[in-house]
Amino acid sequence: MRKLLFLLALSTMGFQSHAQESTFNANDLVFNAGIGFGTSLYSGRFYSSVLPPVSLSGEYGVQEDFIVEDLTLGVGGYLGFASSEYRTRFGNNEYGWRYNYTVIGLRGALHYPLVDKLDTYGGVMLGYNIFSSKSFGSAPTDFSPASGGLGLSMYLGGRYYFSDNLAGMAEIGWGVAYLNLGVAFKIGGSGSGSVVN
């Protein structure tokens, strides 16, 4: 993970002369709420979305000038949920299964200001995917399995601030969806530039 953070930091060094005023600083607390588009959790013509992928996340600014100037480190948590249905018919008998997916994760991101009012960032997430299903109708098998597993993923995102505290948000990467669009709300900190004790 240190190697990945170091590589992300190195990739921003080329932009150093173009840095703008930072919109994410130490002690800032930002909450995201998004709706997802495109998912690897379910696919196929018999599947339909019951609840589109939705996610909530929060991030805290830990340190400014992390590794290089104008790079800010943030850490936080992620919660995503999606639900789908597999429905089929045999004669007059309609049946299927409903699937629920919950992703819980810890995230770390590096933020670098490329454009005024735009908080651009990339990071990694260690997540746990919880899966459960339940049959309905006269399904030939009446079982309701549940499982879960760990996963490591990367993501890129941006928040464009319309005011000091309100932003539009977009992220690509793995979670409950490939693309998440939504809003972000920031509670500003002191921007001290040092690790908060």
C-alpha cells in the first residue's frame, strides 16, 4: 500500500507548477452521497435492478504537503448498497431470487488541486462485500445463501465546489458501481498542514 501511495504522489509531481488553491485540507471533513451506474455485482438479461447502487462515504483530511507540496492525505469510510432480482417463468409459474449487496470499506486518498474549486483525488479502498439472496414465488430450490469476501480496489474522483461547503461529486472505480455521481458536503477544518493529534 505504501508503494501505491508513493506512485500516486509521484504522478502528481509533474503538475506541481500548475497547482491551484487547495479545496481539501488537513482537518476538513467531507461527506459524499452518490448513486451508481454500471456494476459488476450483477449482469445478464434476466437480472433487473430493485434498488440502484447507492453509496455514502466520509473522509477526513489528515496531512497537507504529504510527500510533496500541495498533496493532501485523507482517510475515511465507505458504505454502499445495491439490490437486484433474477426473475423467470416456467409455464404459469413465475419465480426468482432477490440479491442484496453491501460493501463496507476503509479508504485512503491523495488530493491534488489541478483546477480552482475542483478537488481531484485518487485512492485505494480495502472493502468487504456482503452478499445475500432470497427466493420468491415457487422457486424449484428454496435456499437463501449468504457470503462475503475482502477486496482491494482503486478509485479516482473529483468534487466541484459550488460554494465553500457544497459540491457535485463524481468517482470511478470499484465499489457498488463503476461510476458514482452525487453531492458532497464539507465541514471545514483549520488547514494547519500537519498531522492532527
